[in-house]
Amino acid sequence: MEIKRLGRPIPDLIISKTDEGKSRNYSRNFNSSVYDRFKWLCGCPKRNKLFCFICLVMGGNQSAWTQEGCVGKGRHKATA
């Protein structure tokens, strides 16, 4: 099976977010170590978004984790 041989794609994505605080702005950037914490997580360099690898392979419900991809504070029921 090709998917099993290749494994989940874990590219280094360029995702950043800036939040406004009371006295200054805060910037957060994607860190690829998140792949180690969440073994179900995979990334798409073409769309520059995160997806649930298990849902993609097993045909999970249609959600942001399988269709649009997530870049913010998306929540998922899968655990590491």
C-alpha cells in the first residue's frame, strides 16, 4: 500500500498569525515539532494547511480536518 509506505506528509509549512494584545501585538509561527505531539496530524505544502491524516485515509466525516484544512485554533477529537 503506497500510503503506508510513504507515511503521513509532514512538510515544514509557513503559517503565521498575529494577535493584538492590550499593549503590543503577538506573532505565532508554525513549528514542525507539532507533528511529534500529534501523530495524526499531516500537512499540505500546496495548500499550506494542516489535515487529519487518519480521517483522510479512513474516510472521516467531512470537516475542516478533511476538506478545507486548518491553520488556526481548530479542534479535533483525535488524540496523540
